[in-house]
Amino acid sequence: MDVGSDSAAAWVYPAAMPRSGGFGQARPEELLGVRLSAAGQRSTWMRLPSDSMGSVLDATELPRRIARLLRLLGGMVPTPDMSWGLVWGSFPQ
């Protein structure tokens, strides 16, 4: 794991999993990192499962993946009494 911090944030990046695999073989999802800013912003990102054609976006699994990431973020530190928002981003590889 790559763990670090500075005056603005603390972060952890798990060791990269090998992305090898032959044609037609699926690769599992992968947690890519977690970050907590000094202001309390929490972020996490993951790579979706993929195959030789690219990422696999499974509509039935996506809510479960998002819920797991939200539980991870929610368990990091108590939420202060302040407004909060949820942002979702999807980036092609």
C-alpha cells in the first residue's frame, strides 16, 4: 500500500493488482484509492471489472459497488453536522 499525507489530505493507494488475462478472460474490479482531506472531504475510486473489450458496466451490480464505496467512506470518520453532497464520475479507460 502507498500511504501518505500532507497538510491538505491523507491517502492510501492499495498495491496494484496485475491486469493480465487472455482474450475473453474477465478481470475483477479493483479499489484504486481512498483520500480524506483536512476539510473532511472523502473520496474513493475504483476500476470496474473488465474484459478484452473494456470495462463491464453491469446495471445490477453497480448499486452494490456504489454502496460498498459509500460504506467505506462513511466508516472513515464521523460525519460532522454540516451539509454534504454525493458526486459520481465515470471515466473511460
